[in-house]
Amino acid sequence: MSQVNQLLFFTSQDFSMREYTLSYLFNDESRTHVFELEQSRLSIHEAALHLLQLHFGDAENGLILPPADASPEEILEQAQVLGITQIAIV
């Protein structure tokens, strides 16, 4: 069977969603948000990127979000500049 045909036989168990609850401050206001993601682990900088997309993803100025090649430190710095701090995965 070719590799392409094998892809058709994946089940929902192969791509299970996992819930991640994030606790954070947004402009010094305590918030929580639950994300359902298809990843088995979530780092703090990945959480920060999801929060940036949540709060600023619809902004007209796409320059608010960090570039695709941003380092984890750059992502966390951008989040802090935009008021997203004290991110914790609970």
C-alpha cells in the first residue's frame, strides 16, 4: 500500500485533541483560557503564541504577531510588550 493510501486509514485516536488551561495576566487582569490542541506537550512560549493569536490575531496590523522564525525568547518578549504576562499551564 502506498504512503498516500496509508494516510487515509488514520483514526481519530491518531490525532487526539488535548485541553490546555492557561492562566495569565492580560494588561494586569487575571484571566484563564482553555485551548484544544493536537499536540502532546505545550511549552510556555507556544502558549504565549496562542494567547497572542487569541487577543491580537484579528488585528489589522499583522506586525503585532511575532514572525514565524521568532525564537521562544522573542515570542515571550512580544507577549510581555503587548500585556500578556505570568503565563502558566495549569
